[in-house]
Amino acid sequence: MAAPSILPTAGAAVAAPARGEASGRQAVRWLAAAGRTINFVLLVVAVFAALVLILVPKATGSQTYTVLTNSMAPKYSPGTYLVVKPTAFSELKAGDVITFQLESGKPAVESHRIIGFGTTQSGEKTLITKGDNNDITDANPVRELQVKGKLFYAVPYVGYVANALGNSDRGLWVSVGAAGLIGYGAVLIFRTMRSRRREAGAAA
């Protein structure tokens, strides 16, 4: 009479490991899928960073600068990375943000918005500029030879990294950064392809 009660107990003991193995395989598949998603996101970020911070500026002949003061806050706060594209002086218009030398021929620059135009006594056209966060216009009009270019686009916070790397070897760091980002993207692609091949082999 005791035999019938023993058989269901044995059956339950056999079924438990099967459910555990299924749960384990499901967890492994979930982790693999999560890993692929993370790799894809990192790849997209790496490609975006390479394009926006390195490749596009080089391809367009643009120069890069970092906002250091609050004169253009809050839109362009300190640490903002500015990509400034060379633009013909005749094409500049009111509302454009330009980067210009504070004194002609000297390295110090400023990035402010054009709010008007003027002329010198000799008839030379000049630009009247002002920081968005400043109450008054800049003291001196900007001449054509002072203008470095017009703002192409800006990336918040990245300028802090550029400042940490320094300006003296900016070209070298750009090349190293481009090679690093491209190499990182290639590694992620290789790892993703290898993972998919392994999964395909396991499924077969």
C-alpha cells in the first residue's frame, strides 16, 4: 500500500532539476541579449562621438574651442565644446554666434553673438557683438580679420575633456582619439559577430 505514495515523490524529484535547467538557460539567453544590447549602444555612442567630436570638424576644416566663462550661459555654459566653421565675412548675419580674436593677431578668442553691424571711418564693415548673458555689448567692434568662424554646433560638457588634454597637442590627441574610437567600434563589432556565431552553432 506504500508504493503508490513513493512514485509521485520520485517523479517530483526528477522534474525539479529540469525546471531549474530551463530557468538557467533562459537566464543565460537573457544575459546574452542584454550584452548585445549594451555593446550596440556603446558602438553607437563611439561612432557618434567620433563623428561629432573628431571626423566632422576635420572634414569641414573647423576649429574647436571650449567655453570658459558664463557670458553665453545658459545655452553655452562653461565646458561646452564649440565647433567653429570658417565662414565668409559677407555671409555673417545678426543672430550668428562667432568666435573672434580679442585683438587681431593674438591667440585669445571669445565667442559671442552678432547683434548688429557698423562701419569704421574708412568704410570697413564691422560686427557688434554681445554675450547672451551680458548686459551690455562688447566694448570694441569686431573686424573681418579677427573672425575665426561661425558656430557650427556645440556639445555640452565635452570641453572639460578637451581642456584636460591641453591645446598644444590638440591635433595629436584628435588623431589618437579617432583611432581609439574606431578601434573600439571594430572590437565591439567583432565580439557581436563572434557571439552570434556561437549561438547559431549551439542552436544547430
